Amino acid sequence: MKLFACQWSPLDHEPKALIFLCHGYAMECSISMRGTGVRLAKAGFTVHGLDYEGHGKSEGLQGYINSFDDVVVDCSNYFASVCERGECKGKKKFLLGESMGGAIVLMLHRKEPTNWDGAILVAPMCKIVEDMKPRPIVITILSKLSNVIPTWKIIPTEDVIDKAIKSEEWRQEVRNNPYCYKGRPRLKTGYELFMASLDIESTLDKVTLPFIIVHGGDDAVTDPSVSEELYTSAQSKDKTLKLYPGMCHALTSGEPASNIDIVFLDIIKWLDERKCSFWWKDGFVLQGPMVYLHSRHRISNLFSYAQKEDISFESFMQHQEITSNFHFPISTQALRELQELNELMATIQVSTLEDTWTYIWGTNLYQSKKVNSLFFAPIHPSPSLTVIWKSKCTIKIKVSFWLLLVDHLNIRGMMQRKP
């Protein structure tokens, strides 16, 4: 099975980060998501897209999804192969999913929870609102029929193009795009989408990666209230929800140009704030020449032009002109940050002494008692454990009593296991 992949890259400098596209149902990447790829590449990101089996320019029966899990695996394998390339190693990785692609993004995150640095969810499909859920008997019938006549186009639907896209020009482009499927949903496809929605709905509270949701307030394809529920339920500490009153489903392509600009302004700003970890700190006392750049002030736009990302403070200061540490020309935002950096550098006093290490208790002498006091002082054990520990019992007896107290040792279970 051959799957089609595409890529957009910045022309004049190294990419800030990698972005992987997950397109919606019946859509594809190279044409219908071209605008997204171009905009993000101009903003400094390398963008990779993959057409799923049965979608776009990939092989397979058009518009047919035999297994939603297989689609997730295909995306995971391809994205992993890209990340293993030499030029991609060490770069931050973000997912961007539109509609059904949002469901795939959430499943990719669930498959590898710590692999991704963040996600952009554009009108994601992640739950079916209660009043639209079919009755159990309907689900049972759909399940049985999808195994008998899986490819039949018999699921009744309205014209999604008119509901999803506000721009008449973009409607015509989608209708004229031979790689976009425009027939009725196939029976197995509809069943897989329904079951995927139920699956994701049950794990909304397991989402932990940083994310931004952008959703049109007048979306008639995926309900904005579902995005609000995802935002509320997710465990993620870094999460953002943007609702745009009056906008429809196809936020990144099917709205008037002014609306699309607003959406991408929010997306790119969110990405720029998370694409790197180049920081500086107010009043930082430098004890030695090999301190690395660290801060509370982000200069993320300027960082994207840095000639060496992990340069030490000593090496940075050896240049007579601070500008020689960066590739030029730079953007307007980066220029403002460069001016702020110049002002900050003028206030820093550099010490020529060798680096010194001092423990938090005020000396350079390591003491295990101090470490124990530091880490375990907030813990208050039960009085019985304290008495046992202060007794003259051997360490094996003390540990056994402790295991019993914290319910990590079950004597009955141990006796039952003995021959």
C-alpha cells in the first residue's frame, strides 16, 4: 500500500520546529491543506502531511476507512520516520489536526503520551453530542451491516461542503478537487468514525499534552461545545481554547481571508511561544565562564535566528558585536527582542572565577543527613512506624514492619504462595 506524503519548508533559514498535519475525512493534504502548509512554512516551520489510505493521492478505495486504528498506526509510523532523519533530530514536534484529523491527533497522543510537544486542534471531532447519538439498536444494526456490506454508500448525509465552508470560491475548489471524496459515507467508514468518537470521548480526561483548540462558533459539522468539554476535561496544564463567533467549520481554508488571518495569527503565536527553550534571567549572578543561557524572558523569535543554539555565555560574550551570534536578516519581532537583549546584556556583570557548586544548606560538603532532612521533612509517618524505626530492631525487621504499614506486604498472600 503506497501512501502519499508532502512537505513545506522555510526557504531562508533552519526550521523552528516540525509540524505534522492530520487532514479531515474525505480531504487530503497537498491541495486542501496547501494554505496551511504554506502559511506555517513562511512562519518558519517545516510541515509534513500524509494522505490516509483511501484518501487523496494515496492508494485504497476512495473514502473508505476499514480501521481507524490502522490510520493512526500509518500516521505514527510515517511521522516517526521523519523525526529520525538527521536534519529533524532535536527539533520540537507538533501535531495539527482538522476535524477527523483532530481525533487522529488525540489518538497519536494516547499512543505515545510524551512524544509530542503540543497539538493544534482545528474544529476537532472528539465526541458526539448527546442529542445526535443513535439508539443502541441502530448501533448494533450498523455494526452487523458494516461487516457484510462495508463499502456501500448508503449512509444518508447532507452536503457537508455547504455546511463546512463559507467561501464560495473554496467550495468550488473542493468540489473540483478529484482527490476529495464527495460521495455518501461508506457503511464501514461511518461505523469506524462513530466508534472512534465514542472511544475518544471516554478518554478526554487523559489528555495531557499542551494544546490549542480553534473552533468556529457557527460550526454545523463538529459542535463547539464538544471542544469546550475537551478543554475542561483535559489534564493538560498548558491548554488554550479559541472560539470565533460567526465562523464555520473550515477555519483555515473556507473562511474569508480576513478570518483566516485571525485564526493563523493565534496558531502561529501559540507555536512561537512553545517552539524553543531559549531563556534569559533578570539579575543573574554568573559564577564562572561556562554558564549557559537561561532566563525568565522569552526571546523565542530571535532564537530562531541563532547561529548556535547551545552556546555558552562565555562564547556568546566573546563576540565584539552581539549581532554576530545571529543569522541576518531577521524579522521585526526578532529585532525588537534583539534590542531588549542588548539592554539586558549591558546590565550583567561577568565573573572570571571558576564555577563553584554550593549545596542548598550553605556548604560544599555533601551530607546524607541533610539530604534526608531536605526531601523527607514534609512527610509525617504514623507514630507506630516512628517507634519501630527508633527501636534497636535490625534493619530487616524495620523494613518488614514498614511494608506492612503501607500495605505493600501481604503475609496471607505470601503463605498461600508457599508450596
